[in-house]
Amino acid sequence: MGLKLRSWDSGHLTVGHASALVGSTARLRCRLDAALCGAMHSVKWYKSERRVYVYSAARDAAVDRPEGDMMDR
């Protein structure tokens, strides 16, 4: 079992897949095109319909934390 990844890339929805062994580290990549989209405000990861992680380097909203099912990991 793994994660189905959906992201917007140059105005199009792309679908990918990620998997890792339970207890190991997984890296979810997120490509950003600043020339097309402007400065990044935040990136959010979801498992099914629930948000599990949020990252933002914005000065007004700096956040780097797991949420929901991932809080204890």
C-alpha cells in the first residue's frame, strides 16, 4: 500500500505514487515553479481527505508541522 499523490504542475493535475516501509522515512517531493505561480505561501499534504502535514516559510505564517493522523510520528 502507498500514497496516491496529486499535485498541480503548470496548471495541470499530475498523479504519482509514493511508498515506504512502516517505520522508515519517506520523502514527499513538491516542485514549485515560482516564475509561474509567484512566491510560495504554503504546501499541504493530504491522506485521503484529511490534511496530514503543512509547511509554510511565509513571514506571516511560518509553519512546519504534522497534523491529524501524523501528529504522533
